[in-house]
Amino acid sequence: MAIKSTDEAVQLQAAAMHSEVFEIGLFDPNSHRQMLPRVWDRNTLLRSISWLRLKNGRGRNIYIRPSGEHRLTLLDDIGWRTVGRLKEEGFEPAVIVETSPGNFQAWLNHGEVLPKEFSTFVARVLARRFLGDPASADWRHYGRLAGFTNRKEKYRRANGLYPFVLLHEATGRVYRRSPEFLREAEEMFSDRKKQRVSPRHSAEVGASAAPLKTIEDFRRRSIYGGDQTRSDLAYAIYALAHNVPETTLREQLASRDLSHKGNHKRQQEYLDRTLLKARIRITQDVSGTSPSSSNGPPKSTSAGQSART
């Protein structure tokens, strides 16, 4: 896609994001008021391009996200190979933006508005599957607005200029795998919420509960992209939360060929790691702690989270 002007890039990206109202963030790490937030409809955004260009020239990075609950998920900090993989696996992005040389953001259109909590869950699943930035995986993360320069100092060229944020594609289309993926994600999300039920309550309702899913049910889920290590961990979390005995769980995890993990000792270490990760994840879910909280505080501003790339 050959974009000739900032006006054209903004117009195409806004149209492809299928939102009538946007939150625009103007971020300057060197300013005492780091983020200038604006909430604009699409027409106001287009009328404000000159003002945004002025602020961008004075050092502010320009970000965008839909206002309120929406139908999009942002994959941040991915490479061009990952963009190709998205397309090959039926997750064609609605918008592809090159935020800095070789670094991309992709907006995926699910075709329906997702509730906040489920939207964040979906963003985390997609970030794990396609190796996106997990710190950017939530329902309302900012992405770059194309047509403006990336003012991060590390990208400044020898001539003092900064690279433009480039719009590569803006089809706005719903990706092919959306119905199947959302159906599986909803099932996983429902399982995760059930895991938060107390053991006493689980025992009380156990007699009338639906039959437990098997490890093969998890291995067949296309949402894991054939990654059996991830499906093993997902099943371990599910099984422990449903009081499956550890001995039984170990036997189930070892029901597939683990010889690629190494000798018998290495295979047992793999099972140990999987069970440990599952217990940690259950503890985090019950306490409400984010899996990424141990990596330091989230990058945020007074106006909410901003993109990193």
C-alpha cells in the first residue's frame, strides 16, 4: 500500500478500525504532563491532523485506540515473519502498522464487540500464540497512529530526523478464523472463571457438574496452534482446579511421546515444571494477581496504558 500523505494514512487507519469514537494519546516522556488525552469522533480526528502534526513535531508521539468496548485486539512488537504467519493461519490483520524499522503492530478485527474482561483474555491468548508483547495485551492498549514520526530517541537518525510510522495495510476485514477462535476462547475463558470457584463450592456442586474435559480435548484445540507444551499447561491448570489427583495428572501428561524432552529424568523435570506453573497460575487467578506482575510495574500514564514500540 503506497500512502502519499499523513492525511491519507490517518483516514485509512481510522476507517479500518471500525470505530466512530477514538481515544487519541499524545505522549512526551520529557514533558511534565506526559500524556495529552483526547476523545474524538472520526470527523474531529480528521480535522485535527494539522494540530497533531504540530504536536508530533514538538516531540509528542501520537497513539490511538477505540473508545469503549470494541471489536479489535492489538498485537504489539511483532516482526514481518509473524505478520506472514498471522495471514497463513487465518488471522489476517485489519490494520498493519510499521511503528519503527522492522517492528510492527497488527489490529485484529473479531467481527463483534468483546466485553472488557474477555477482550483482555483474548489479547493475552493471541500475544502468547504469536509472540506479541505481553505487556501490551489488554482490552484498551494504545497503538501507534500512522502518518506521524516515532519520536523515541533510539530511532533518531544521524541527520536528526525520526522515522515515520507507516501504514502497510488497512483492509478492516474480519479474520477468517474468528468464529472458531472466539468459540474456543470463550470455552477457555469459562474454564478459567470456574477455576476461581472455592474448593468447598466445587465439592458442593461436584455431583451435578458436567463431565470433566480430557487432556485430548485440550490437545485438539486449534487455539494452541499445535503447541502441545501450551495445551499440557492449560490442561494441568484445568485438572488441578478440578481436583484431579497429581498422580493421575502426571500419567495423562505423559500419555504423549516425551522423548524429545530428553531422557527419563528430563521428562520428569518437564512434568514437574508444568505442574509448578499450573499451581502458580491457579494461585494468581484466585488472588487476582496478573501473571506479568512479577516483571515489574506496568507501563502506564495518567491517561492509561501506552504502546511501547
